[in-house]
Amino acid sequence: MSVAKKQYKRITVKSLVDMKANKERISMLTSYDFTMAKIVDKAGIDVILVGDSASNVMAGHETTLPITLDHMIYHATNVVRAINRSLVVVDLPFGSYQSDPKEALRSAIRIMKESGAHAVKLEGGSEIKDSIKRILKAGIPVMGHLGLTPQSIYKFGTYTVRAKEEAEAEKLKEDALLLERLGCFALVLEKVPAKLAEEVAKSISIPVIGIGAGNGVDGQVLVIHDMLGMDHEFSPRFLRRYADLNTIMTKAIQDYNKDVKSGDFPNENEQY
């Protein structure tokens, strides 16, 4: 006999922990602007991530490193205006938290105060524990991020799967337990072997949300531009495209261009 799932009017950090306990999968997508966030929220997505991936998909940079704290606050502010139900989590950008816990706290406070977001996300484990502790002590919810951490791309030198070797896998498991002990409310695992991700998800009580981490975790996240097929060039194995907006939008724009050039638009019914 199936049990009816709880209906959440607003998703909170507690909601996500409850969802894991109730074995209810968590859905998460990125958004960076008002219009897209409004659609995502209305569609019932649990968590909206204002990701530093905005550096790639919104600004055209090769990596996430160039995006600034001011940029992240700008995107987050626009997203927060749109939502009624989703939990909004904002990435702390590269350089805003790694070296100094006091700076990390200042960065997190700016995001929370200026954007109205609900939580922040940081990449890394034991290396940034003091920053995480400082932010949590101020009452700001923190989501962790382990595995492939794009802000460290020049350290890794590649976007390939992480933690395939035993030593790195062990460190990842230790870091996941550490993040739980520190008080993080959830954890993103990016591009790690599915068996390892499942093991981590079972070993901790907080939700584990995967991207390229298999189906044994508690939820999934994708970059919305990738999921909607707005970019045909990015095709990792973990990506499932649910639409082909690149083709649809290109055709619509071509049709508009043709109608303007021919004088067909606007017609008599489309003018005053």
C-alpha cells in the first residue's frame, strides 16, 4: 500500500532532511533570472540553485572562476523575486570563502541580506571547515559540495570523474561525514562513481544530491540550460535533455527574421 507524500507549501532545509527520511527524491535545477526561476518554481522543483555556472551559461566564460560575489548577488536577487515554493541556494563564488573564515562569513551574510536567499553552497571538505563553521555559527544554512569541484579546475586539470582511486574515495567519504558533523543540511556530489555516491548517501543522514553520481543518492541536480537543450555542444554522459530549445528557438527567430524582412510582420491584426 503506497503512502501519500507530504505536500510542502514552502521547501525549507528541514523539508529536505524530512524528504530523505521519507525516501522522497529531491529535485534541483539551476536558475539565474526571474523569468526562468518563476517557471522552475511553478513546475514544482524543490531546490533552485543559483549556481556559479552562471559564469559559463550566462556570461560565456570557460570556467566558473571569473564570476564575482556581486554577480552572484545580482542573479540570486532576481531568482528570489520569482519563487513561491522552492528553496533558493546560492553558490559562494571562487575567492570569497577559501582563505579566510571571516571573509567567508562576510560573503555569506551579503548573499543572505542582499538577495533574500535561503542558504549558501561551498565547494570542499576539511580544507574549508573553518569557513563552514563560521557561517553556520551565524545561523546561515550551508550545503556542501564534494567530488568534482569546478572552482578547483586548475588544480585538477580536467573535468573527468573524481574519486576513482581508493585514497581520494576515502577522503571524500571522510569529508562527507565531516560536513554532516559540522551541520551542513545537504551535500552535492559531482561526477563520482555511482557506487561510491550511494555508499556516501547511506552513511549520512543529510540528503545527498547528485550530478553525474548515479541513482543511489537522494536527489538530482542539472544546469537548466543543459537540461533544456539550449547548448548542443555540451554532452556529458550524465546529461538527459528533456527538450531541444536550441532548435526550437533558432527556428522561431529565423521565422521572425523572415517575416520582418518580407513585411509580413506585423499584419493588420497586429497593429493599432
